[in-house]
Amino acid sequence: MGFLDLSEDETQKIHKWAKQGITVLWTDGGGTYKYYDNREDYIDKFKQFSDTQLRDIFKNAGVHIYLNSGDLFYIGRNWLCVHSVFGGNKTINLPFSAEVINAKNDKVYSNLTNNIEINMEAKSTVLFRLNPR
């Protein structure tokens, strides 16, 4: 959450979510609170997470991890986009099987897969259209 101060209602919602097993991160002007498993941790003067730290938090919270490389990633409305700063081999793990189409040239990457393996150049972007099966 990106607010420096929380209202009483927002604080109550966070505690309710934590009791339900939902992980919540909240950074104020002094540090970061992590609410999870009905617990609360405070990390003083900590305001920025690395991609690895966020990925570990998300993984422990049960969130599906599509890509482990730390690249910029978007998926939604049957579109999948990856921007790679450093390039190299990438494995994208889908939580479902799909037809995968390269949106740039309309070529079918796969008729049915849940893993997309690509080699990307540094500072490049790929865009795929996904048709879940």
C-alpha cells in the first residue's frame, strides 16, 4: 500500500486480511510493515524491496510466479509482455495451458503449452497473445 498514514478502517482491514492468511506490505515514512500469518513485522528504515525479496514474499504468500529472472513482466487480458534489461534465456511458467502467439508477427509459438522458453536480447521486449485452453 502506498500511503504514509493509514486510517483506522484501513488498519482494521489489514489486520483482518492477515488473520485470513493474506500477506500485506505497507511502507510508511520510516520503514516497512509486513503483515502475514496473523503476524506483524516491522523493518526500520527499509523502504525498497529487490525483485528477489518481493518474489520470495509473493511465493511464500502462494502467488504464482511466472518468471524468475527479475525482468519487467505483465500479464492480463490474454496478453503477456516481458521486457529484459540484460537479455538471455527466459522460462515463463503459466498456471494454465494456452496457445501462444507472437503478437509482432502473428506466428504461433505453441499450440498448447504452459512453459514458454525464449532467448531475449538485452533491452528488448516480447509480446505474446495467449489463448487459454
